[in-house]
Amino acid sequence: MSYSLNEKWLIEEGAAQALVKLLNSQQGKEYKIVQHADRPDIVIENLQDGSRLGVEVTHLFYDSEEARAIFGRSHAQSHPPEYIEEYIRRLNALLQQKSEKAKGYCHQDPLALLIRVVSPIFHMLDFELYASRIIVPPSDFKIIWLLFYDFRERDWTLLERLR
């Protein structure tokens, strides 16, 4: 998936804003984004106690064609069938890749991984049914979240914690 650094920044920022909104509204926290950089992508701060959390942001796509379609870059007329088992396989590979990458981070704050699941077909309930097949490797990530779009709310309001 090729996109500009500015686009990457905007996509990460949007996911982080959704996370902050959820933590604040659903968990009674008072977080705000205090830094957008690299390794980790975002740093959020709890204004109630001053604690910080470094957040690595990534996205889960079925394949590169789905990513192009979601970003409006596909010229394909249709997409082959998708299977939840393949999404779980890709999620496991992404978890492994990000866990390895996090070993090289120089960080003072606890780390979290936020995976925005952008599938237009599969949803949080599908992933919950296959939870036993999700492999969360040992890593520096204290927290790992999956973020899902809620079609009723028309917003990124569903957060599932893997760790």
C-alpha cells in the first residue's frame, strides 16, 4: 500500500482521535493527543493523572486490493469473496510484525497497539467468534485494541481489547 506521508499522518490521527473519544466517553477518562511522531505514532496523556501512553496505529485490510478500494484507488469492478479465516491469519501476521517492530522502540511510556479493522464485510462479532484463533505474541505492548466501525452509530465506536 503506497500513500503519502501526509495521508499516513491523517489516517493515524483519525484513528487516534477515535481512540481518545472512546476512552473519554466509554471509560470516563480524560485523554488528549499530545504528540504525533513515529515509534510510537501517537502519544496520549490522561489529563486526570498526567500518565501517558504511546500508541502505535495500524490498519487491518484483507488484501492490497481492499486497501486500494477503501482509499478510492481501485479500478476493479468487483472483489473476490473474502473469508474471516483469512482476516484472522492476516491479523495474526500483523500482530507478530508489530510485536517485533516494538522491540526497537525507545520509549519511556507504556505502549499500546491500536489496530483499526476497516473491513466493510466483517465486524467485531465475527472476530469475537474466532477469538480462540487470534494469537497475541509476547511484546512490549501493554494494551492491544481492535477498533471497529459501528454502522448504526456511523462512527468508530467499537473497541475490543486483545490484551
